[in-house]
Amino acid sequence: MNQQVITLTHPSKIINGTVQLTGSKSESNRALIIQALGKEKVQIKNLSQAFDTVTLKEALQLAANPQSEINKIDIGPAGTAMRFLTAYLNLIKGNFILTGSERMQQRPIGILVDALKTIGADIHYESKSGFPPLKIEGGMIQGKDKISIKGNISSQYISALLLIAATLKKGLTLEIEGELTSRPYVTMTLNMLREVGVQYEWVNNTIHISHQEIQEATIYVEPDWSAASYWYAIVALSNSGSIVLPGLRKNSLQGDIAIVEIMSHFGVASSFEEDGLHLTKISEPSGKTFFDMKECPDLAQTIVVVAAALRRDISLTGLETLKIKETDRIAALKTEIGKFGAKLVEDGTTYHIKTDEVFEPTTISFATYEDHRMAMAFAPLALVFKNINIEEPHVVEKSYPDFWKHLADQNFIIT
């Protein structure tokens, strides 16, 4: 889907069918780092086809077979790959320049770099202090084995450190300062490490992993709950909706399973059956008006768009990390929902959605800001408005490359 703009309509506004989602990007990227550290002891099944995962896999292959004195690894817009490789490349022999897209070079990495330098990493900034590109000299000799890191910036920094901890000669004790944002992602990392035999202790704000070997194992990557969230939005905004998503489990490692509970308040019932997760539109959404997104910030765009479209005035908190994602997602949401009269009002750390001025334009164009989640959060609005345009639709390749195909399969008309 390399068009600059696509137009979506959905004449019937009725949804019914089965959608096979790709493997979780979050689980896949962790699995690839674990596999690389385990030196072929770990097999992976149902690896994601997302651009970020493909990019990380290629980067790890390049790192394992350095071609020159200094090896440049460009991960484009892949944020998880940037964080995980910033930690991983210190453990292998070679000199690396780790860089990414223009936006990636504006996303801070200093807290993770400082933590790695504390334990002995040799990392320098190639341009602006605190930001990629990074020059990393591998083969780190560990000094300290205890570090502290802020918990409210990015859980990926913490996961990056935990992934390499067992391979460090002295292990690692990680003290998390303050409140931990996106806790389920840290739990996911630790649970996946446990799948390959790595034991850990987590007491209060301190996580300890001793030096230990990764064991032989096969990691099965569950389908992506983030991708599932867009189908919840589609069912919620349909006139009549019923979707089956095979392979999704009730006891998921992924924090975005929170969508099950959240969307029950927007008229979507969930049922876990043998053939997968069944979503059904029901006529009784709740009157709940306050939602804490601290543990699942990647769902925020979807919830904001659905609430605005359904004319539900709600309040959200826990969105602090959204300003340093692929784009400033707060600013992007304000602009785009404003195109049909909705408002996102900032009130300290709480955000209020106001819908009293919402109207229905005949045609409306949404910008995506080089952000996959903007495209996928706004696409379901084709069930509400007569025509919508999505600019730069190819951005979905980052996490859900089959998104437009799956929409076409559900009778969205895409031109």
C-alpha cells in the first residue's frame, strides 16, 4: 500500500468474519534478542511479520557477522529495536554505529545509555548528546552490577537491561525509581526470560537477575493484542459486529489485553472460545467516564478515537509517554479529532475528551504523522463517516502489514 492517500468507505457498516492476526511485535522483538543471546538454543514460532521485527532480525544478523571495522546499523523508525540493540550490541565483539530515521534521532535514549555506561559500556553520541546515532564498542567488561533507572520514562529501557542481565558476568540488580509505567511490558520480558530458564527476583522496586545460562526452549509468539485493539474499535463503531480472532489467550503476557475490559464499556463483549477470541457488538455500553492508561498507553489513540466518534465525554490519565513516541501522539490526536469537532483538553496529567461540537463531514482526511497507530486508530471511522482519507497508509507496515488487506476482507472499500 504505497499510495500517498487512500479513501475508505463501508456501505453496509456490518462486520462479520475471522481475522488471523500476525504475531505480537512486542513478544517477537524480545524473543529475537533472547535467541541471539542464547546462541541458537532458542527456537521461535509465529514470529511477527511487522517491519520493526523484520528490521531487528536483519540488524542482529549484521551484528553477528560484522562486515567492516565500524558497522553501521540503521533501524529506521523501529523504536524497540533501537532500545534493545543499544543494550545488546555492548555484549558482542565489534564496533557499531546505531542510527535510525530522522524522528528516531529526536527520541531520547540518554537514560538507557547512562545506565549502560554505569555498568561498563563504551557508548558515545555521534551527534546530539542524549540522542541517536550512537557509537558502541562491543565486548563490554562489566564493572558495577547495580544500577537505578527512572520507571516513568520508557519501560523499553528497563526491558533492554533485563534482557542482557543474565549474560553479564556479574548479573544485574536494577532499582526502579518512582512509579513504573507500562508494568505489563516489564512483566512480559521477565516471563519470556523464565521460558528459557532465566530466574529472577522482583521485590518491591528492585529486580535481580544473576549470571546464568539460557536454556534450550521454543518460544511461541501469541498474536498481537495491539492489532486486536483495532478490531475492537471496528466492532464498537459498526452497526452490527461479530469478529473471531484466533489464537488470543485469556492469560496473555501482553499488557494490551487491557482492551478486553476497556472496550466492554464501549459496547463490545469478549468471549474466549476454543477457536479464539470472539468479539460481539452489544447495545449496552457502560457509563464509565474515567480510564487509566498507565499500563497500556499504546491503546490510547484507539480509545480516544472511539470515544470521540461515539460522542462519549471521557477522561484519560497515564498518557505521559505518548509525547515521545513515533510522533507527539497527544498533539496529533488533538489535531485529527478536531477535524470532526471533538476536543482533547489537557488538564495536568488528565486529558478530557469533549464531544458536544462533533459533526459529520461528508469527506474527511486524516494525517498519520509517520505513526502506524494513527493510521489504524482512525481507519475505523469509515464506519461512522461517509468517506475518510488516510494519508501515508504504508505506515501500518511497522506493526501490522496486512491491516488494509484485512479491512478489505471485511468489506471496507479502499481506493
